[in-house]
Amino acid sequence: MSGRLDNIFSPQSIAVIGASRSKQKVSWQVLDNLLKFGFNGRIYPINPKATSVHSIKAYPSVLDVPDEVDMAIIVVPAAHVLSVVEECGRKGVKGLVVITAGFSEIGGVGIEREQELHSLVTKYGMTMIGPNCMGVINTHDDVQMDSTFSPIPPLKGDIAFMTQSGALGVAILEHARNVAVGLSKFASLGNAVDVSGNELIEYMEEDPETAVILLYIESFGDPRNFVRIARRVTRRKPIIALKSGRTEAGARAAVSHTGAMAGPDVGTQALFEQCGVLRVGSIQELFDLAMAFSQQPLPQGRRVAVITNGGGPGIMATDALVSHGMQMAELSPKTIAYLEKNLPQEASTSNPIDLIADADGPRYRLVMEAVLKDEGVDALLVITVPPVVTDDVEIARAIWEVARDYDKPTLSSFVSRAEDSPAFMELAGHGIPSYLFPENAARSLAAMATYREYLAREEGEFRVFDVDRGKAEEIVSKVRADSRTRLHETESLELLQAYGFNIVETRMAHSLEKALELAEEIGYPVALKAIHPKIVHKTEYGAVALDIRTSDELRRHFGTMSDRLSSKGLAPKEFMVQEFARGGKETIMGMTLDPKFGPMIVFGLGGVYVEFLKDVVFGLTPMTDMDAVRMIESIRSYPILEGVRGEPPSDVASLAEYLQRLSQMVEEFQDIGEVDINPFLVFEKDKGCKVVDARVILAPAGG
Amino acid sequence: MSGRLDNIFSPQSIAVIGASRSKQKVSWQVLDNLLKFGFNGRIYPINPKATSVHSIKAYPSVLDVPDEVDMAIIVVPAAHVLSVVEECGRKGVKGLVVITAGFSEIGGVGIEREQELHSLVTKYGMTMIGPNCMGVINTHDDVQMDSTFSPIPPLKGDIAFMTQSGALGVAILEHARNVAVGLSKFASLGNAVDVSGNELIEYMEEDPETAVILLYIESFGDPRNFVRIARRVTRRKPIIALKSGRTEAGARAAVSHTGAMAGPDVGTQALFEQCGVLRVGSIQELFDLAMAFSQQPLPQGRRVAVITNGGGPGIMATDALVSHGMQMAELSPKTIAYLEKNLPQEASTSNPIDLIADADGPRYRLVMEAVLKDEGVDALLVITVPPVVTDDVEIARAIWEVARDYDKPTLSSFVSRAEDSPAFMELAGHGIPSYLFPENAARSLAAMATYREYLAREEGEFRVFDVDRGKAEEIVSKVRADSRTRLHETESLELLQAYGFNIVETRMAHSLEKALELAEEIGYPVALKAIHPKIVHKTEYGAVALDIRTSDELRRHFGTMSDRLSSKGLAPKEFMVQEFARGGKETIMGMTLDPKFGPMIVFGLGGVYVEFLKDVVFGLTPMTDMDAVRMIESIRSYPILEGVRGEPPSDVASLAEYLQRLSQMVEEFQDIGEVDINPFLVFEKDKGCKVVDARVILAPAGG
């Protein structure tokens, strides 16, 4: 595959097929952009009705061009695309950027047209971006290609940006220019018939001009492949993603509670977290982070010093930093003494450091030096608020001149200062990210710290457990043979047992006498559960009695339960008599099959409370041992597992092992549609876990 | 008090005391601003060393001015402030704006100086803003006063802005100008020695030029007075507040868990919620909301239609709207049919409505008309994304021309379009709030809907319950007489009983024999709890046994508990034998005394889980019946109280009544420092609540 995308990004000659002489047309604008941005090669307008376009000799067909054509930008009407692509193939064109719309996105005839287009591209071994895209950009000096129709030319920089929305792509190019953010490459994916987003990410991974990768995503083509690639790429370069359509999936029918908890967005969230992609919520945030990552080193920790010339903005910065998980650095006594000696009496020498309103460049410089030298400081946020008594460009110069000598990130906020002001330009031109408000700088610093921690964290290993796969196959086959999808209670438990799960002692009884006998064997206290094919959630039907301590109590519960359920037409077929385990904490563990993301493992603390508080976490399979531990640690109620109020800690290592066993099971049996282990008891450290109740459902046959 | 602030905001003559001839000085800038903004009255520079300043005749002292002086702006060095204020008093000056710093904010001599300043102001009956402030603005045509030293003059509008930070004040004035937001009044409070923020809010309430009130707050002077005033004002005009210092309070030592849960910011949050103040998290958001509230009517509901010329931004707007609690409007079949008839085939006629890239003014106009007419639409968000094929000013014109004919809010986003672009100016100049990104518009719409709901919600009544206050006084007096602050278990329960709380049946035993006897009287199952002065949290010490069903079990628990505690040197003094109530849900209810906000009532679902999940809500006293109900409904786990999995609903009305009884108790006994009722059992609807355990602690004597 190497070099395939060079056909797109580094052509030496480009044909603009459909180049119009009318300045109102997109095709003219594309040609105009290529010329204005100074494409470092030959351009051939193709237009059967003109001898020149935009002062350049035009040819009726690409076949008429006397030289080699490396790449073609296609802007002809949809009906003509196939024939010009055929011509490109015959001409030996290696790269295509198809801007023309009217393919699968319009359905019907468009779908067929797209299939034929794909066949042609494959037949001639060409590389294609689009169709229905808005072009690509490569700012490299050797290439200098802007093949978009965006009205504003890009700045050169080290950020690669890929977008699934053409419209938003142009808006973002415009915003990038407004905030002085420079790009290395840009690609609008369009319908992604040939070149996918994943392929582009791999290209950017190797691109020496690119340091930061930005994505705007509306949907994933192949999420599992994305995870595999992103997991590798994020170790080398940060990927910052804006994913929209968080809510589009709407309500998804789900029989099980585990399924019901999975909102439309949890798959994306789990995916990004597992592979270290930094997710942002808005275009603004996308660029805020991009500026910081592209221009400054990563912080070695979360301790931030704030320098300001006004109290209010200092407090706001502190709020924002702390609420994004950063810490206010504690300055060393030496630093404080130095500041006290050198600052006016009214200044505040503790962090946030307030230089007061008359601070000038030299004062900023002096304090920045002292603070950046302090070993207790990992990052610096410098704030300036108007009215600045002295020249604010002088302050801006002080900031970048000091910052460049230290390997600690320095971000700045010239509060409210417009992005075309001289001070802002002075900072932007010298590698200091500057933000309109301190909050944005704080959020960006926090993202850098998070990424730094991601790079430092252990990836862990994918463990493979020795399980009784034969037994598991037997159970699944039997269920399929019965034309069922839902496993019986005992089958579910046995399946899990085959994968190494411990189950609380469980027996089945068809009569009160048998139940009493089993309870004696198991030993009181026991639990009694009524089984009926129509009862999915036993608690809702009052089909569960816990902590039964005597035969009298068992007799009573057996009677009440039978009567109540019979009166509802749900006379129990049999009863489960179980050991009532004490001393464990209830968790839930399960799997829900996402139509897009495949199996998603879920974990949380149990009980109806958690179901409503939604304190659960999702993870994709396969998962490493470290992934499993991180999943467990990431629930809000994790302190409860660590032991609160003098309780001993729970066996988190065992929970992590079972998450991986569950992961292995659903990877090996891809037709399992849903697993819900609830409750799954976890005992004290080194004492393991036990399944109390479980439900397993297969995916519909042939599904 | 009426008219007091007119002395500041509507003077006919102003003396600038300390007006310098040097353009570098703040005092010159103040004079310059007054002149440039065209003050509609007479200005007298006061400078003992100059005969004119800024081409205006100057006087050595305010006493030398031959005419009346209504207001004086004081910019002399701190050491001279008192003497010039004395002169102002003698001259009959009614209003003072003291810009000079060097008062209580520097401590020591500054504090004394501030006290003397206050005395002088009181002595002469003057009204004073400051000291240590940055001036005031009144844009009213009859006044036209800009007494700040902000480099950028304000625009005229209907937004009043008050700030506790001078530095941030100037930054905000600059930002307001950048986003074309106009002000009616502006005031920098400074040290607020005379005129407080609360007094200013009451002034803005009556000010006919002001429609929206913005606050930047770092700390509350008198929070209870703020609540009283804001509760009234927000019924007439929206108050939008940015409160910084969310994290400044840091860790606060707290003996009880209830106290520990109250973060430094919960008081502010409870306060704002109870009085309908809209809280924002950043300067950006402050202005986003201000634009919407000042320019557009409130929506009658949460159903929003989105019109866009690009798919991506439409999806992003949908995400943002839904995640802020808004709904995507369902268009009527009539509207859809009309759109289908009139839009190009490629357009999407369902919400978000995509007009596709070539949409021009007439197409926007046609669709806006149809959508605003639709009764299923409460609000409209119009998005335009570049490149716009047609003139985007034409689209902007279409937007405001249609919007002005409907009483539904219309917000717009010209994505990435700079704030000085012609299209943005066209919108801003005609009352359509326009945002760089659709997310900001969505958030602003949601705030409008929230405010509309606040206006519609019932305030409720302050109920007064008939309680046994004598008994309560007796208990508290006894504790004080013993020089204790902590009430014994039984005293805590009796105090609550005096305020009408039901308590589960509880007896005290000093021996096993007595415990067994009491258990028989109460009836099994019972709970056994060991009492020792050093044991605050019984669970942590294993000093609680629940659900004891037989005398054998009671005997065993009694033994184990005694042994374990004795071995730790905590041999129980006595035991509590309690009815073990079944069928209730555990909640917690309590009160923690905030040093600033006073008593704060807390409520949440009980158990260690909730303590760690922090699903609790705080409310200020006194509270209306509706406040109490809203508190309960606002916890995340509220669905559990409504009944899940077929369970009956809990007695929420009873919970609400007890919140008010607790509120009454802590209002009547202001020396109660802390109440922790945990667990507080709530039973099925109409079956009430019962206290199981409670701890009450008095505030330190004389505190």
C-alpha cells in the first residue's frame, strides 16, 4: 500500500476535469485555488469547449494531454464521471479526487453509479478520494496544493485534518485560518469509496510533516480496524477527534438491562478511551487542543502555575484548571522568596501569581523565568487582561522568548483580545498558543496531561485462558437445535462455568419437598427463585426471596411465591435453591452486541441503584489485562471496591480476570448476542468472585 | 433609598478629582472617556497644579467649582482620598465613584482608611461606588456617561453588567464590543463599602433601560439577602451570573458525612437554583446567553427546529440541543408536504432541515416561514456554513426579516464567520443573536427554555408546623448545660420527635438480659447497635447488626460486638435495640452549617453507595413546599423513589414535609451546627417516613 496516497497528496501534474471558465463555478474555484496557492507542478484544465481556462491551455479530454498526468480532480456533472474516470484510467492517471456529488448519498441510481466508479478505480489500480468530497490540501513546499474550493487559503503547519463532512470542512478551514492554525494536510473524505479514514490515518502516521492528527467523524466505517490502527498511531502522534451524531441512534430496543444501559454513544466513547484518542465536544475545542499539541511540549505532570496581571482571571483560570483535573503548583520557598524580593508589594506571590495591573514585559519575563525553573511546576499559563498599561506586544514577546528556553508547556490567554490583534499575532507567530479566555487554555493543558499519562500507561497483554470450549459448544448447539435464542438459567450458568466462572451453589427443585431437601444439603441461609419462561426480571415479579434462614421461612416463601405467580398465570415450572452468599459486594458484568462496534463488555456495581445512576463502564473486546483494570477503576463508585468505612478491599484482580474471560468467551462465540451476569458477587481480596444469576441470549440465527 | 443610585448613574455635573494632564495616567483616560462618549452635562477637572486639563478649565479643589457638582470621580493617590472626599461632602456632592486603590484589599493601614472613608460617606449622606473600582457607565441618551478607563467605548443596549473584578470588567467590556453586545449600565463594584451588589441589582430591577442583568461574582456579601432580592427580580428580568472561586474554599473539615459531601461550591449552586439565577461557567457563555435573552422572546417549550445548508453542522446542532435537554421538533405533515413541494429533491425535509449547499436567501425565507408557522415548533436555529454560493448578507437579511414577524426565538450560527463580517453585522444589527458555532446557540436556547420554565413554576408556600418547641429547647439547654455540643443518640431522636419526625421503635439496654427482653417487646426482627462516645460512624466499627430474627441470633451478635469493641478499648456503654423496619427505602436527610450561606439542607438516597456517588442535593432555608419537592425530584436516582421494576412509589410528599420540618427546626434553633439523619426510611406512598439513626451537633458555644 505504500505510496498509494502519494498519488493523491504529491502529484507532479494535475488535471482539473470539468474546469469551467465561469468564476461562479466550483470547478473554476478549484483551479483558482491551485493557482493561488502556487501548486509546484503542472496544471491541465480539461474542458471540451474551451482552449484555455484561467489563462492556462485547456484540453478537450485528459487523453489529449501531451504529458503524464499524475492526478485528476473531477468536477464534471455526475452523469459524466464514469466516462472521464475511464479516460483517466486509460491515460495512466494514478490519483483521483472526485468532488462531484450524486452517488450513494442520493440513493437509487447514485448507488449503482458509485459501484461502477469503484470497479473502474479497482480495474485501473487508481487511488481515489471521494466522490462527493471537497478536495485535499498538501502545504508541503515541494507540492503546495490546495485542491479545495474553500475561499480562504490554508496556513502551513504540522496539523493534518480529515473530515467526513465537506460543509464543516470548509467552515473548519476558515476557522483554522482565523485562529492562525497551520495545516500539513487536509482531506475531505466524501463517500470514502476507495480511500478510507483509516487508510488516511495510517498515511498521516508516517507523514514527517504531520505532528497532530485531527478528525471530524460522523460514523465509523470499520470501528475495529480503527481501534487497531489508532492504538498504534496514538503512541506516536496525538489524534484529536470530534465525533458528531452522539444522539442520532436514538432509543435502541434492548431486552436486557445491560443493553438498555448502553446509550447510542457509549461504543464511541469506549473505543476512543481504549485507543487513546482525545475526544472533543466542539469545533472550538478541536482547535484549542490542536494549537496546544502542535506548538508546545507535553507536561510531565499536572502541576500548573498561573501568572496574571488581574485577580479575577487568575481565579477563573484556577477554577477551570482544577475542574479539569489539574493541580495548582506549589511554588518552592526559593521561588517565593525571589518573587517577594522582586515584585511590588501589592503583587501576590502565591499561585496564581498576580503581577498587578501595571505589569510590563520585564516583570512578566522575570516571573516566568523563576516559575519555569521551579521543579514543582509542570506547566505554565500566562494571562494578560486589558487595559494593559504598557505595550502588550512587549509582554507577548517576553512570553515566547522565555518559554522557548524551557521544556515545559506554556499557554497564554490575552483575555478578550481579538485574534487579529498585534499581541495575538506575536504569540501565534512564535509558537505560543493563545486563547481568548483562560478556560480554553486550562482545558487544553488538561488534555495534554491526559495524553501524556496515556503514553506512560502500560498497554498490558491479551491473555488467553484455558477453558472448556467443547462444553460451551455443546450448550450453544443444543440451544440452536431447540430453535431457541435464550439459554435456560442452568445453561447460562454452565456456559459461564465452562469459561472458568465460579457459580454460587445452585440446585433445581420441582417441589417444596425437594426444595427443603436441597436447602438442607446446601445449608441455610439460602435463596429461592421461581423459574418461568416469561419471567425475565425475577425481582419485578416478586420471584426472588433472599436470606432464607430456616425451613419454616423457606416453606412460607415457597407458598407465597407460588400463589402470587399462579394468580398472574405464571405458575412456576421449577425453583432454584441457591446458597445465599454473604460478605460479597454485588457487581454486574455483561456484554451487549452493538450493531456497529460488535461485542461491548459492561461492568458496574450492582443493584437497582446503579442501574439508575448509570455508573457503568463499557469496553471493547479483545481487552488487555490493563484495559480490564482501568475499566474497573474508572467507575465513579470504585472507592467502594477499595473498601470504605473500614471494610476490606474487594478482589479487583479477580474481577479483572473475569472481564477478560468474558471477553474471550464472546470473541470465541461470536453468535452470543447478550450476557448479563447480575449479581456477580466479588469477595475480599484473594477470595474471588461468584456468579449468582446470569442470562445469556444468542444472536438471532443467521443474523 | 429611591434615587440613591441616581446620584451615581444620572449626574448632571461631574468632577474628576485628580484629573492629570498626562495621557499615560488613568485619570486622564477617565476624563477622555467621559468626553469621547459625549457626557450630557458639565465636567470639571480638579487639579491643583493645572488651569486646564484636556482643554477644559480645571479647578484646584472641588470647593472652587462655581456651580453645583452632582458626582465626583476620585482618582487621587490613596493618601489624599479622605481629604478630597471631605471636600466633596462640604461641597454637597451626592455621588462618589472612587477608583483609587489602596484600601482594605492591602490590609493594615488600608483597612483603617476604608473605615474612615465609610464614616465620611455616611456623615455627608453620599452614595459611593468603590473604592478600588474601575468606574460606571450609563449609556442612556440623556446621560451618556462612560467614567471607566476602558480603552473601548461601550455600545448602547439593554443589558446591565455588574462586576466584582475590575480587571475582568474591562476584558468583558472589550468582549461585549467585539460581539456587538450593547449595555444599558455598567458598574465595577470594587470593595463595595457603601453600594453593594444587592443594592445595584434592586436598582437594575427598576431601571426601564435594562432588560437583562449580568453579574460577575467572586464572593457574596450577604447571600441570604441576595436570595431574597434575586427571587423577586428574576420574576421580572433574567439574572445571568458568572461565579468564580468555585474551588477556592478547598477542603473543609467536617465531622459528619453530610458535611463532607458539601463541596465549596454547593452553597452557591443551591442559592442560584432556589432563586432562578442562571449560572454560566465562562465569559463566553455569559455573553452567549446575554445576546439571546436581550434580543429574542422566550420559547414556550423545548421543541426546536434546525435549518441548515450543510449536513454536518445540522448533526452537531442536534447533538448539542439534545444534550442540553432540548427536543428536536416534529414538523407537522402539512409543513413537511410544503417543504417537499418547494425544496430541491436533494434537500432533507425532516428536522434538522438541510437546504443543501446552494441555498440562497429566498430558500431560507420560504423554509423559515413554514417552520415558524408550525405549531409544533417553539424555537428556531438557523445555520449557514461556508462556502455560501450566494450572498450571505442576503441570507442574513432573510433571517431577521422573517424572524421579526413571529413571537418565537430565532438564533443563528454563521459557522466560523468572524464577528466583524458583513453577514454577522447584518444579523447583530437587527436583533438576531449569531454564534460562531451551533453549540453555543443550542446552549443559549436551552437556558432560555430553563428560564421560561422557572417563570412558570409555582413558588409554593412557606409552611409553619405546629411543633413541640418547649421540648426541643429543653433538650438543647441540657446539652449546653453539660458543656457538650454533641447530642446523645436518644437526645437526637427526641429532638427530631419534637419536630414531628417518626422514629423507629428504639430502646436502650445496658445488659444482654435487658436487650433480650426489649427485643421480645419490640418484636423480631430487630437491630442492635452499640453506643460509645468515641464511635461516630457505627458501621465502620462493626457496631451495628441488622435483621436479627431470633433470641439466639441476638445473643450471638451481642457477644461478638461486645468482644470486638472491648478489644479496641471501646467497650460499649449501652446498646440500642431497635425495630428492624422492612420495606422502606433508605434516604439521608440533614443539615450542614455553611460559614457563608448558613444552614444548608441536604437530601439524597442512602447507603454507602450514594455517599460515594455524590447523588445528593442541597437547599437553603427557609424553603417552600415546592422547593422541597423540587429538591427531591432533582437527585439523579429519583426514579428509584418513583418505583422501579414494579415496586410501588415512595412517599415523596412525606419526604417533602420532613424537609420543611427540618428547615423549620434549624431556622428556629440557629445554634444547631449539624444534623445527619441516616438512614431515614421512606415507605410506600401515604405510609410516611421513619428515622432510624440520627446525629445532631450544636455549633460551638458563642460561635
